[in-house]
Amino acid sequence: MTRESPSFESAIAAKDFSSGDYCGTSYAAKLLGLSVATVQSLVEKGEIEAWKTLGGHRRLSLRSINDYLNRGNPQVAPADPNVQHRLNVLVVEDDEATLALYQANFDEWDIAMDCTFMPSAMEALIDNAGMRPDLLITDLNMPGVDGIEMLRVMKRNQQLAAMQILVISGVSADTIRERGGLPANARHHEKPINFDWLQGYVTALEGANRLWR
């Protein structure tokens, strides 16, 4: 049986919680060499331990993934032995077509990154404690809580103090200043997205993770 929250919510409140113990469905699929649909089926069958966060995003136990691999082939190497080196990326974008572009490009890059995609700032605020992203990529104009307010709230969280922020939005720099500005460490690029530049930026950040972790 799939384990759901509040188990995960209890786990992230524990003193020994590490976001490196969990991963998203897409990352798990890469580790296992399976499709996302197959991984989801394994979770539903109870073959791999997983939880759903308050925002409804599934997190999978890396220990359980390795247990599954060992059951199928005890000689296989553990999944992602350097899991602490992966880059945890959170993308917040309310436009479905733009989210799909992010996902399509990320899937093609040979970068150790675990990506979570959220369509609203509110979902990101609900779930960021369990994600603890190294990199946040966000739009600004979103219904309800907008990106600027989301960033203000997140930067008050000491657990996210080291998080890199990349704002990719159609909102101009002048308008951003009029609305109170961005955190000091945030980079701002106007749309459309230059995915060649973004790939280079993410590659450099993932490389820095390997040096510092």
C-alpha cells in the first residue's frame, strides 16, 4: 500500500530529515531506467515506498528504490550513489505550455537534477519545506499569490537561505522595482526563455554542487 501524508509531513518536521532521502517521480524513473508511468504503477502496487506532500506531489524513498533494484537484481549497483550531488530544482510556472517546454528540455539534458514542476506560487509555498530546492526557477505573474510575494515568504525561511533564484518572466525590471523588487541574490531574465543559456547555467550550478557537497 502506498504511504501517503501525514507520514511525509511528519518526516520533514523531524530533526534528522534530509531531502536527499527522497526524490521525485521523474528522477526515480531515470534511476530505474523505467517510464514515469511504470514507476507510478510500482508505487501504487506498493513495490516502492512513496508519499504525497500536502500539495499532492509524490516523493519516493531512495532507500526503497534501492531495495526494489536489489530484489530484481542483487548484483546491480545502488541507484545514484552520489545522490547528494544532484541538483534539486523547483520550477513554478502557471502556463501549461511553458511548463511543458521546461520539462521537455530538462529531460534531454545530461545533468544530475531532480526537478519538480508546480503551476502556482501557493503550491510552492505549501511544499517547499519538503523539496528544499537548490535552484528555484519562477515566473512572477501568477493568479492568487504572485511570484514576488512567494519569494518574500521563501527568503524568510532559513532552510532556504542558500537557494539560488532565477526569475524568468515577461514582467519588466521597472515594474518589478515598482512592486518592491526581488531578493538580492535573484537573477532576472525576461521571456522568451533561452534554453541554451539556461542549460549552461544549470550545468555550472550542478558542477558547483559537486564541489561543495
